[in-house]
Amino acid sequence: MDTPVNFEKPSARPPVQPPEGCLAVAIRVPVRIVVLVLVVPMRLVWDALVVGGRFLHRTVLGPLARAVFVWPWVALWRYVVVPVAKAVGWLAKVLLIVPLGWLYRHVLTPFGHALGWTARGIGAGLAWVYARVLTPVGHACAWVVDGVAAAVAWLGRYLLVVPAQWLYAWVLAPVGIAIAWCGRGLLWLLKTVGTGVGVALYWVARILLVLPAVALWRWVLAPVGRVLLVVGREVRDALGHAWRIAGHVSLAVGRALGTLFRWIFVEPVSWVYRTVLTPVGHAVRDLVLRPAAEAARGVGRVTRQALAAARESARQARADFRRMVFGEPRQPLPVERREPTGDETRTLGRSTTVLTKD
């Protein structure tokens, strides 16, 4: 029978915490108390500033920023930049792209083809000149140069290289060997003296500088550093714990203040609005405002009628005054109409007109 395979991921072991000393335990409690007393007011002030900043951002800064920075740029882009860009693109297409395309197709392309044909002809001529003229001349020049180079090499070998080899073998090499032997002896002497001086300086520096520095590091600086490290770690942990505790305290204080504000102000105001102000407002609307509005509308109608009657009376008075001073106005003379009147006109029941009448 097969053994079932466990595909579950083994649980990770918790990290092993290093053992804490008595110094860390002794420092932790007072540091956390002091830090908690100092951090809680700071966290309360910080949370209050955050809430105020969010409210100010939602109500003032956000709409003001959109009205001042976003909407003008959107309007500028939509109603200025985009139409101008479209107009510039159309002008560029009409004034540049279309003429350049026509110039490329009808001028530059034929001119390029002609230049290519001419270049191919010139290349064929140059190839013939290279193959038939320059290549033989080059071969002749190379043969002459090879002969001159062989002669110069032979003269150089027997006039320069052989004497130089003899000079190196019988003069320079012995002198160089002697100088090298003297140099090695001098270098050994300097190395011996330098080694002795270096050993002496090493022991002097070790005794006067290194051993005191090692003792200072081992017995003073390292313990002080470990103590400061423990203190710093505890202060960091205390600040973290205090900041989290202050957050919980701030949240509780905020909820308590919100609940107290709702109990003291919001719910009484809401109750007064629902139970007192709304019925009073309805009663004032039904008993005072609507009758007053109806009375005002009636007064307005009466006033408009009185004003209309006064205007009509004033118009009649002006007309009577004009007739009394200037007399009756002249009556307009009748104008002779072009179409015939009376029985001569065409009617719907007759088929004859003035032109077809007997």
C-alpha cells in the first residue's frame, strides 16, 4: 500500500530570539513609560491634524485645486491646443507633405534614377581603367619596389645588423652583466637595512599604538557600544509600542468625542428639527406664508389692473388733447387696387376671368 504524500507546506519555525540580559529588562520598563507619556499627546495632536487636513482637502483644497489648476488646463487643451494642433496638422499636410510628396515623386525620383545611371556608367569606366591601366602599372611598380627593398635589406644587414650584434655580444652584454651584479648586491643591502628598520618600527608602533588601541576598544568602547546599542534598541521598540498604543488611545478618544458630540449637539438638534421646527414651519407655511402669498398675488393683480386703467385713461386724455389742439387727424385716401372688384373678379364658381371675359 502506497504511503500518502503530504503536499502541505511545513509550518515555518518562529525565529529564535536571542536571550536578553538583565540590562535590557531593567532599561525597558522606565523607557517605555517615559516614551508613552511623551508620545500619546503627540499622537493625539497628529491624528487631529490629519482629520482636519483631510476635511480641509475634501471641502476646500481639492475643489480649489481643480478649479484653479485642472479645469483651466483641460479647457485650454480641449478648446485651444487640440483645435490649433488640428489646424497646424492640416496646414502642414497641405503646405508641406503634399508638395514634398509631389516633389519626391516627380522631381527627386527621376533625378535620382538619372544620377544612378550616370554613376553606373562612370563606375564601369573606372573599372576598365583600373583593370587595363592601373593594375599593370601597379605590378611594375611593385616589382621595382621589391628589388629596391631587397638591396636595402642586404646593405642594412651587413652594414648595421652584423656590427650591432658584435657590439652587443662583446661589449654591451659583459658591461650589463657587471652592472646587474652590482645592482643586485646594492638591492640586497638596502633590503636588509629596510627589513631591520621596518621590524623595529613595527614593534614600536605595536607597543605604543596598537596595544593601547586594542585595550581601549576591548575594555572601554565595546562595552559602552553594547550598552548604547541596548538602550537604542529599547528606545526604538518603546517608540513603536508607544505609537501603536497612542493610536488606539487616539482612536478611542476620537470615537468618544464623536459620540459625545452626537449626543450633545447632533441628536438634540435633529430632535428639535423633527419635533419642533418642522411642525412650526408647516404651520407657519399653511397659516401665514400661503395666505400672505395669496394676498400679495391679489394685491398684485389689483395693482396691475389699476395701472392698466390709469395707462388707458392717460392714453385717452392725450388723444383728446391732440384732437382739441390739432384737430381730427387726416383720413388716409383710398388706394386704387390693381385687381378688379365687384362682379368683375374671378370667383370659385366661375370659369372666366377678366382677360377671358366676353
